[in-house]
Amino acid sequence: MPAEIHAFRCLSDNIGVLIRDPASGACAAIDAPEEEAILAALDARGWRLTDILVTHRHADHVAGVPGLKARFGCRVVAPAKAGDAVPGADERVREGDRVRVGGLEAEVWETPGHCDDHVSYWFSGEGALFAGDTLFTLGCGRVLEGPMEALWASLQRIAALPGNTQVYSGHDYVLSNGRFALMADPGNAALEARVAEAEAAKAEGRFLVPSTLAQEHATNPFLRAGEPALARSVEREGAPAVEVFKALREWKNRA
Ligand SMILES: [Zn+2]
């Protein structure tokens, strides 16, 4: 039986995700931005929370952990590098560790750049990547702890996964990401279509998570830093892709 995955809005722009193994009933939340929204999502489906897999220590990803743990007694899996910053952590994971959710299994990837402790959870059997604040639909995370090269390396690693990988990110920033992407990559027809799709989705109360990696390769300026068109728009023609990426990230910070 395939895993059941449900993504929903939390707080103002966070995305909560539940992944459930129907055979065992085990169900994990990827991050816990908001207890109430996660409870509502569980109740609507009759699911019971058994695990929380935390991508990084920021408050908007862990605020719901204590309440959910008190209610369900669920296991809390957190990045080892977050130290004691994740409340209620039961298990601390590092690069290459495996985390089971019932019969489902995720590999832990350390994906620093947004912050030092950031990890992503790769469910290869489901073709689903939970990327937290590393890769967003049409964008990428801010580099808060850096260096820029660390986020670039994390993105390059994600970019090498199969094109049909379903990427679940931690925020819905798609409209502002889309506005920037259109400036950085003008004339990209796939991007124009994707932004139109994002606007239509927004009007219907939906959002474009998950996205596939193939869609991001075609439209996300931060994954397209190796393309001449992107180098041109930051006046770095002929420069290595990482330099173009840095210039794009700095531009987006100001945009
Ligand atoms: Zn964050």
C-alpha cells in the first residue's frame, strides 16, 4: 500500500505535512509549526500521530512539538546538530541515519545552508523528499548561517534526485518566489506557465506543494544557476554556477 501524504497550511505561510503508513497506521508530522492545524488535519482523516520528524530548530518548525508530544506521546526525531534547541527530542539524527515510520523508511540528509542543523528526510520508496527550508517551489531558503556555498551544495545534492521526486518544502512562498524568478529568468516559458498556475492555485485556496524536481529544474532560478540566461541576468557570464547562485541569492534578499 502506498504511503498517504497530506500537506496543509500552518501559521501564516508554513506548510505542515503528514506521512502515514496505511499498513501499520504509523503517522509522522514533518515539523510541527502549529499544534492546532496539525490536530485538525489528523482529526479530519482519523489519523493518530506516532512521530514528528524535525528538519531544523527554528521556532516556526517546532512550536507545536511539546503540545503534540504531550497529547500523543509521539517520538520526536531531531537533528543532532540542533543540540537541545528542539523541545522533547527523543532521537538525534545525523547524515546517513535511517528513520522508520511504521513500514516506511527515510534516509537523513544533512542539508545545511539555511541553518547549520538543517536536515532533509528522503523517503526513497515513496519518491518523496521533505526539504524543510532548503528548497522551495520556485525558490530556496535564506542563508542565515551559511556560508552560501553550503546551501548551494545542499541544493545540488537534492537536484541530483530523480525528476519525478515529490518535493515538500516548509513554506508557501510561491507567489513572491515567482515574482523574483520572472525577473531573474525572463522569457522562460515554463516559468511563466508555472507562475500562472501558482496564481490560479492561490485563487482557489491551494498551493504548489509538492512540486516535482523536474518542474523545479525547469523553473527554479536557484537550480538553474548554471544556465547562461541566469548568469546574464546577474552579469556573471562565464562564471561558475555557484557564483551565479550567490549573486541570485543576494539579489533576492534585496528584491
Ligand atoms: Zn527556518
